Amino acid sequence: MKELQQLTKDQLYTRLKNQSENFYSTVSSTLDFTFFEDHSSDEEDLSEFLEMLDQETAEKIKAASLEENNDDNTPKITLAEHMHSTSLDLITEDGEGYKIILFEQDITLSENLFVEDYVILIVIGNIQAKNIIVNGSLYCSGNLSCNLLFGASGNDNETFSNGNITSSLIAENGHYTVAEGSIRSKYLISLHNVIEGKEGRFIENISLDGSNEAEFLHPEIIDKNGYFDEGAFLHFINKNTPDAVFK
């Protein structure tokens, strides 16, 4: 990945709006809620509360509040370019915090795309890769196709396609996955959240929604308590085809 330039929130939103009003609305509403929410009403409530306290206590609380508000948690927004590598690992450095990465091009990989917890990947275009692993958030304005699409984020993040999702196996372990179009896959594993195709979800073979994973999945990806083991699953899928995941 080559970083081209830093963007402001307004510059990012202008690019998204020029692509699609629906795509802009979906991405901006999530980013606003998570990172750019207006806290002016909270400040007014704090001022009213301080007026009810004695001066010494009020000054201590005000100083603590100002120190907290001076911590800049706003994510860095980067316009990037794909450098024709076979795989793409999007990660952050220690202490870097959240990062929003925008690609204004199709992403085509013969190997894997990995999105780390603290990364929000936005792609204006289509995505094609062998395996797509999303621990952060992924927003694609076009179609998304792969052998495996896997999301796991403790139900905090999401994968969104403004087009269709086509895969051999689509799976989630605490991650919301949605396509504005359809979802088409040979296999589906949904354990703790929702995999939704707004124009339909078409699963050719096995669809596992909910529990009882030990009854359906290969023993190597089940832990000693009979539950889905995320680490073992990712290790297994790197060496086997999606067809081998089920018994």
C-alpha cells in the first residue's frame, strides 16, 4: 500500500457522496456516531452541573474534563493506492489509534486481504481476493468476491457491500455482514451476529445459523468445550478449501 495524502473528514465525505448517496449515508452515519459525534450538548450539561458545586470541586472537575477532551482520538484518514501486491495486510502501529484508509480503485488480490481491528477500510470499487479477513470494518461501494469472507470483531464492526457478495464460504463470529444486493455462497457460518443480503441470501449447500457448531464443523476447528475456535479456523482455512470446513 502506498499512502498518497491525508484527508479531512469533509474531503472524505465529498468523495463518498460523489460515488453514491446510499454508500455515503451508510459510511458517514457510522463514522459520525463512532468518531465525529458532536459533544456540545454534553458540555452544556457539564456547565450546569458545575454551577451547583462549590468552587474548589468545580475547578477540579473542569480541569479533568479539559484534560480528557484534549486527547485527540480522531482517526487519521489516508488516501492510499494499491501497489499490485498479491496480498494486503492493513494494520496500525503501536499507539497509532484508529485509521481510516480510502482506496479509489478496485482491489484485486491473488492472496489474502486482512483488515485489523483499528482499521476502517473504504474501497470505491470492487474487491476480489482469495480470503478476506475483517476484524475492523470494511465498506465496499461495489461487489465483493472471494473464497472466504470472515468477520470477527466482538459485534463492534461491520462489513458492508453496496453491491453483491459472492464467496465459497461466508462466516462471522461476532460481526455484522450486509450486502445491499445479494449474498451467494456455497456455505455459511453465522454464530453471533447477522449475515444479510437485502436482495436475498442464496446458500447452495450448508447454512449454519446459531449454535451446535460441533455437530457440523470439522473437529480441528472446535475447541475442547465444543465451540468454534477462531484461531484454529483461520489456521485450518489457510491449508484447506472451504469444502473441508464441514463434516
